[in-house]
Amino acid sequence: MTQDDVFKKIVAHCKEYGFVFPSSEIYDGLGAVYDYGQMGVEMKNNIKSYWWQSMVLLHDNIVGIDSSIFMHPTIWKASGHVDAFNDPLIDNRDSKKRYRADVLIEEQIAKYDDKIEKEIAKARKRFGDSFDEAQYRATSKNVLEHRTKRDALHERYAKAMNDNNLDELKQIILDEEIVCPISGTRNWTDVRQFNLMFSTEMGSTSDGAMKIYLRPETAQGIFVNYLNVQKTGRMKLPFGIAQIGKAFRNEIVARQFIFRMREFEQMEMQFFIKPGTELDWFAKWKQTRLKWHLALGFGEDKYRFHDHDKLAHYANAATDIEFLMPFGFKEVEGIHSRTNFDLSQHEKFSGKNIRYFDPDTNESYTPYVIETSIGVDRMFLSIICAAYEEQALENGESRVVLHLPAALAPVKLGILPLVKKDGLPELAHRIQNDLKFHFNCQYDEKDSIGKRYRRQDAIGTPYCITVDHQSLEDGTVTLRDRDTMQQQRIRIDDLCGIISDSVTITGILKTL
């Protein structure tokens, strides 16, 4: 089964089990917009809670805000979004489909990487335990040829992006003989820039309306409130402001399910620091954020840092934490050293003094900023992809299981009476009514116990209990583990303590 087939199954699974639905589906949908179902919203809230608590609860010098989506339009002029928030787009004349030129080239670079890894995989299989990967990479003719082509393309692409050379981007696409995935032709238009911001109007009359924008990022709401937070919270540098909120981008090339959407949610933290210390803090936050991801238990091989070839106009250092999706390593979090660009611009455009007075040095200056920014939806997708497994069992049967981190699973405990009579449903409901104050439980009495186990496996429920006739006699139930499928008999009175230890976010936070 190809990775593309696996991804299609994951997308179908998300819909079938109530995680993610196409938005407005009964009206044939709305492109690149999705709704979170009953399971998805629980899991999404758990992800946000894990991030929020790791930022605000674990750091004495980080606080949170919730800024508005609508903001004064001059904010976006100051931030550079009105003039420079663009994507390089190219059309194929035969298929009439539009693509991002940079994505087409990055996918071509990834193809060279794939060729190298396939050569390595074949050699590993051929040589077995005696295989020396480092030596093979350094001496294999095929590997070296692919590496030379890959590095030359990467260097050429990076220069074109930094120079904002749209003609060169098109020439790269032509020279690499990149074809349209739909038409299979290379009949490309020129590359041109497209601004990604949605605009609307605010006002009671058309003549008096003001053109405003749906925010394309949540960061600016933090920057324009930084001095309010600093003064009312009596904050001293270094300190951070965290925010979770919706953002909107008119993505022309929106694809790969919820990876790239027009309406999405961000978890951002802006960390304000003294100028000159930014690169040290950048390095610290890189490691802090990677540790947060690794705490979920998917393995170090699923993550990597990818330093930016082209720095944004406001940054002096930038890297992405990428996660291995079924369609390759993709960004889930960005970490940027934004210098003092944003605050300086807002001071300039507003005419207000928003400098920080340092009581230790008796001087005023504009702080520098380290940003950490995660797309909630991308994080959601990475977890679903890593957790999804089609598993063959020893008895010849199979199951689809989501190995979700217990703290992020939408349902923590499935409560299953063995039969729908003899007082078992009544006892099961009593257990549910007791435990629902501590974590999310789901009661299920339909179909055989095996089918009910499979339903809970498919939504990632870490534990199930079976209430049987023995439960009425001695107050015990059978506790089943999702991943191992092992069962043990435990007392009903001990359920809350046993399960709470592993399904609460606190357990992950203690490892950070």
C-alpha cells in the first residue's frame, strides 16, 4: 500500500468516526474548509489545552491573551502584510489548475531526497548487518549523482526566493521538467504574486465603510497589546504572551486535507527579550519546543528541524519543526527570531511610544521577540497520521486502531455492559455518572463486545471496561488496554485513580 493510499484511508477514517467533516457538505462543500466533529473537537481541545498549560502553567513569565479577529487596518500596513504577504503562483494552461511555484520546486527537491533514500534502502537490504550507511552515502555513484542534482537545485531555488526572482522560479520549473499532476504537461504561465489576505468592510453605510482584513496570523494582536500586558501584569523582560485563535488566508492552492486551509487555528507565543540575547533564546526555544513534541511518544525519527532558505523580512533566524506525514516531512511549528521589527513598525505607524523601560539599566528600548507558532490543525493531522494503524491480529482478524496519546484522546474510557439486561446497564451507567466528572467517558451497549472494542479502538479510546455478572457480585470490572489488548480485573472503586494517572495532561507536563 502506498503512502498516498494510507493518507486517503486516514482522511476517510476521520469522516467515518466523527473527527473531521468537509464543511457545508450537503451543499457540495467549500474548498479547503473543514468542520471538526464530535470526536475531533474533543481531541482538538485537548491539543490546545496541552499547549496552553505547557506555556502558561509551566512558565511564571508567560501569560495569555485573546485578541480580536478584526483589527485596525493600519496594523496590517505596519506589519507588511498589505504589501508583502504573497505567494508565487503559476497556472497550467491545459488543466487550468493553479499551483504554488515554490511548492512545485520543493516537491522536486523532495523527489531527489526520495531517490537517495531508496538507494540506501536497497543497499541496506543487499548488504544486511555489514552495511555502512555513511560510507555508502559518500561513495555510491547513484547517491552522489542524486545529491549533486539535489544540492544544485536547492541552491538555485534558495537564491531565486531570496531575490524574489519570479522569472527564475519559472525557469527552474521548466529546466527540471516539472509537469502538472493533472494534465501531465509543462504548458506553464508566468509566475506572479498573489496576496493572501481576506478583506471585508466595516461600517453602517457603503460610503462610510472602512476596509478591514480578517487576520492572517494571530501574532499582531499580541504585539499591539504587549505594552498593556507588560504594564498591567508588571512584567519584566524576558516575558512571553501566548494566544490561541483563528486566522484566515485565501490559499489558492489549498490541499492535503486539513494541512493547508483557508480558515485555521494557531497557537502562538511571542517571547519579549533584551536586544542582543535573541540568538541564545532562539536556540533555547528550539529545544524546548522539540521536547514538547517528543513528549507525545511518536519517536525522534518523526521530527526534524528545517532552517529557512529565505528569511522573512522581519527575521534574523528561523527554523521549522517538521513532522513525517504520509506525504513527507512537513512543517507543524515555526520558531522565529523576529528582531524588533513588529514593535518598531507599530510605534512608527501609530505614533505612540511603546518602548520598554528597563528598571535594571534605567534605559528604554524596543524589545526583540522570539516567536513559536503552531498550526492547531496541522498538529491534529500529524497526531492522527502517527497514531493510525491497520493491525493484523494473531487470531487472523484485523483492526484499525488510533494509538493516540491518552491525554489527547477524545474519549478516555469506554464503558461496556456485557449484556443489556440483569442490571448490568444500570451498574454501567452508575460508573459513568461517577467518572464523567473526571474525564470523558462513552457508554456503549450495542452489538457484540468485540465490535464495541473495535469501535473504541478506531476512535483511540485508551481504556475500556466490561461490566459483567461478576461485577454485581464483587464490585470488579474487566479493564482492557487499547494498545496491548491485555485485560485485568480491578475494583470499580479503583477505576478513577488508575485511569486518571495516565489520561490527564498533567502526566505529560511532568515530563517536560
